[in-house]
Amino acid sequence: MIGDISGAFRHIPTNADHMHMFAFQFDDFIVIDLSCGFDWCGSPAFYSVSGSPFNALYESQHPPANLAPIDSSKFVGNVRPYLY
């Protein structure tokens, strides 16, 4: 799979008109998404050291009961610490 996405960023439009697809403002911070999943949800964790903290934050959340009355269990992330 790594070979399939190795050239992915060469094919992403880098025109200023497209920047809204990769960045957003949160409070006083500008957040830039440097991952391209291409249906592979492990991409952010695989390519970024910050993947584990984001995964921990994701796993600590659950959908509001009024939006997901059938399944309001906590979210399950896909990042597991490497054991050496």
C-alpha cells in the first residue's frame, strides 16, 4: 500500500483556490492537514508523530445520544503503540 500512495502529494492541486480543502482555522490556530488517506484510515498516524495524541483524543469521545441513539459507545481508533 505504501507504494500506491508514495506519489499522492504530487497529484494534489496546490492552487490557492484549493487550500480550503487542506487547512482550517480553529480558535487562533491554523490547522493544516498533511495526510491523504485514500480510503486508508491509518495514514495520519503512520506519517505523523502526532497521530497517537489525536487518536487518544478521538478514542475519548463518543457520539451524542440524541444523534446516535442506537450506538453511543466510544469511538475506536486504529493507532496502536509499537512494541519493540
